[in-house]
Amino acid sequence: MPTLVFSHPECRLHDMGRGHPECAARLDAISDHLRATGLDTALQFRDAPLVDTAALQRAHTAGYVSELDAVLADIEARQEHHAFDPDTIACPQTRRAAQRAAGAAVAATEAVVGGEATVAFCAVRPPGHHATRDTAMGFCFYNNVAVAARHALDVLGLERVAIVDFDVHHGNGTEDIIAGDERVLMVSFFQHPLYPGSGTVPKGTNMVNLPVPPYTRGPELRGLIEANWMPRLEAFAPQMVFVSAGFDAHREDELGQMGLVEADYEWITRRIKAVADRHAQGRIVSCLEGGYNLGALARSVAAHLRVLAEV
């Protein structure tokens, strides 16, 4: 089966201002590297559709969805920028970009559960894992992975899904949305202390949180994953695996102080894939989160995709 990659040109139009690390060049770096290495020939690319309101409301409150859309529509009409916080800024193109990013995650889920592909990667922005049920923050507006996971459960009829988050920052928004939902097991590691400063005490028993200190390197992290993630994932036996794929724990990324390299992302992806192959018919949907050093991001995404595509 093909390995699908969902993206859309409108995801490149979201602009949070000159010098902001979460920029369109991130997607350009990924696509350029895939072409330069020939990896693009092993992938099938699809345009991300716009997400519908019902899908967003499965992860976010109805009030938040309607209010955010009204604000983003007003920004679009006025052709102005608006700061939700110092890090999270909307421009006139943000509404469509955010709808494409969440729409990619839902479409990828539909394609994988429907048997069109076994795995899919969403090369989208804005990212999502800091967006809570009712708050935009940390570069994020809609929680793409949480929207997709709830779609798999509430619409497509799956009973158990796992979310694996390997961004350097804690996925506080995803935890906020799915804490206590025993249909979902979320496993993650993240640097602590670091933005957003949460995660040391999980909000629910369906969480495996691994806060690690700055300068943690691959060998130590691999041991923690084997000891903490893997037994819970095996016991949970998910029917599908979702990945919040942040690559900012790379040693070259200045938004964190961890020491991972491409080989570590390859190893983590292999462990995720092993769980999916044993329990979930290989079904994985991975969504881009962080990763701000362009070279490290492109190489790490390629390592991730090589494992997913088995090339």
C-alpha cells in the first residue's frame, strides 16, 4: 500500500511574523529534502481538505470552535494580524491553514481506517498539540491529533487508539482533551523544565508522561521508552496509533536543549511501528508538530518517513 503524505499550499501562508520559528520554510525544507533524496518517489501526496465543524467539536468545546472561527474570519476580512499570546499570532491566511491542518489529520485517518493506506504523514502547519479544549496557545489553534483520534473513535468506530508525542515540549493541549478518556492511551516524553511547564503530574491514568532533564541524549531516552512506554502500549493493544511528531528534541534545535539525532527518531519510529504492526494492522497517522532547525527537521522527518514507508 502507498504511504500517504497530506499537505496543502495554504498551510504555507500562515505567517506569525518576521523571525518567528514556526514558519513556512519548515514545510519547504521538508519537501525540498524529500525531493533531493528521492524519498518523494516512495510517497503518495494528497491535498488536505478543510476540516468540518463537527470534527473540531469532538476535541474542542463548541464555544471555542465558534468563537475562534469568528475571530479568524474577522482577521481574514480585515487583513490584519492578531496575537492570541506573544507566541501565537494569526494572520489573514491562518483560518484556512488551520482548517487544512486539522482536515489533513481527519482525511489521513479516513484513508488509513478505510484501507487506502496503512500509514500517513501530515506535513502541515500550524501545529496542534498545545491547543487545549478551549484555548489557542504555543503556536497552535486546533489540536490536529486529538481531532483525528476522536474522529477514529466517535465516527469510524474504533475502540482503542494510542497517541505518541515525541515533541520536546509537553503536549498539554492533547492531555487536556483526552485525559480520562480510557479509549485513548497517550505516551510522551518532553524536556522539563520547558514551556509550557506542565506534565510532571499526569491529568489522567491514561497518560504515560516522561519529563526528562535538559541535555538528555538518545541512549538514555531509549531506555526510558522501553521501560515506560512499551509495556503500557503492549497491554493497551491500540487499534490505531497517532503520532504528534515534533523534531525539536534534536541536538541542533535551539527551542529545546535535548540531544537527539536522526538515528534516535528512526529508532522511536521503529518502536511505534512495531506496536502498530502487532496490534493495529500497522495503522499509523503521524502529524507534524515542532522542529525549527530547518536542516535537522528535514533530515529527521525523512528518517521518520523511511521507517513508516519501509524504504
